[in-house]
Amino acid sequence: MMKNIYQPYPAKIERIVDETFNIKTYTVKFINGDIAKSFNYKQGQFVEISIPGAGEAPFSITSTPSRPGNLEFTIRKIGRVTTKIFELKEGDLLHIRGPYGNSFPFEEVEGKNLYFIAGGIGLAPLRSVINQAFDHRPRFGEIKILYGAKSPAEFCYREEIPIWKKLPDTEVLLTVDNPDGEWQGNVGVVTTLMDKTKLSPLNSVVYVCGPPVMLKFVMLKLIEMGFKDGDIYVTLERYMQCGVGKCGHCNIGDKFVCVDGPVFSYRDIKVFPERERAV
């Protein structure tokens, strides 16, 4: 983490990839070489990105710690800050502070099967740990990625997914709500994919990210399939604001999502006050 947790540092946009009509992936690099070398993060952590005159917002780091150098963020245009970010071009600057929060378990789950279930832009925070696992492939069992989007045009990482599909002991299943004329895959919500492959609750962990309604039904189905609530992990980044537990925006019960999370096990979430429970 940077020495001053409130100090943002300038970073240059090296590359912009249009993922969908309202989602882009930004590859950035700190201007200060010392900052770039000292910026260490874990899979599942986030940063605050600021634009002078527009404000700041939290974003998951979607690049992976095992591939040092540039940072990557997948951002959906949804408000004032993201609208300003979308106006930036390659070569422009934005400002970053962090990293913050906890991380998805990694070393702790060596030898286990890894299952990833995502909806829409929910694949972005999972991509960090997915690629981390692929970079250390012999240390894990089977890897399965179940990913759903509203339409075929709204999948993120369309160039990367075919590469994942070709990796050993890996299965990638896709589904859409609204197929176009060329779509030949599954149609339905992401939980329908859970019936099309074998997800074993034995020696396995599950990482989940997506819209609240998706999270609710995925969790229910996983528990029904026999998964332990301590083996299911979800990120709740949408609740966050300041990133350091000061503003109180992300307070749930006795937890601050930005400090105690954003990654929680389903066991953690179950004890949240019901009116504030995320899933």
C-alpha cells in the first residue's frame, strides 16, 4: 500500500479496450517508477480512482498479481466519475490510491477445485484470481467458469475467454438472457449452467460476483448442492465509497465492506442484519 492512504498518484492510460457498449478495460501505469515498483496488491483488492473536478470511486483491480507491471481496471459507465473516465483517451492521466481491502483466498485453497460464477461485469474482480490460478495451474484441481450476460454482445473479455477454454482441466460455460440470431449456446440465467456441469462440494471453493438477485439464487443453489457456507466467497464492492472505513457508507452491521471486505464468505454474510444482507 502507498505510504499515505489518502494520497492519489498519477497513472498514464496505456491501453483502452471496448468490452461492451458501456464497459471498457483500462490498462494503466504509474508515472512514478518507484510507486509502480512498490505497488503490491492481492487478488480481489480494489483502488480509488479519481478525476480532478469529477470526484473518485472504488474499482476492483482486474489484473493479476502474478503478472506485475501495468494495472487493469474494467469499468462500466454508470455515473459522474465513470462518465469522465470514459472521456479519457490513451495517454491521458487518472489518479489512483490504494490498494485497499482483503482478498480472495488463494494459497489457503491450494489443491482444491476452483469454481467461478459471474454475471455481467461481475467477472471483472474474479478475473484477477482466475488468471492468478492459471499462472499457478499445477497447484489446483479442476477450474470451472460459469458466466452469464444479458446478450452475446455484453460478455466481457471476449478475446480471453476462448484462451481459457483451451487450458487443461478447465471448463468455461456461457449463457445469455436474450440470444441474437447467431447465438448457439445456453439461454437462461447463470444458475441454469449449474445443472449442465458437475460441481462437486468436496474439496472445492466457489467465487461469486454479480448483481444482487443473481447472488441470492446462486447461493441458495450452492447450499442446496451441498457446498459449505465457508467455501463460498463473494465480493460486495458495490457498497463502498471512501475505501478506508471513514465515511460509513459501506457499514453493514459491525462491518465496513471496504476494510473488512470486500470479500466475504457466505458464512460471514449470513450473520449480517437481514435488512442489510447483500444476498
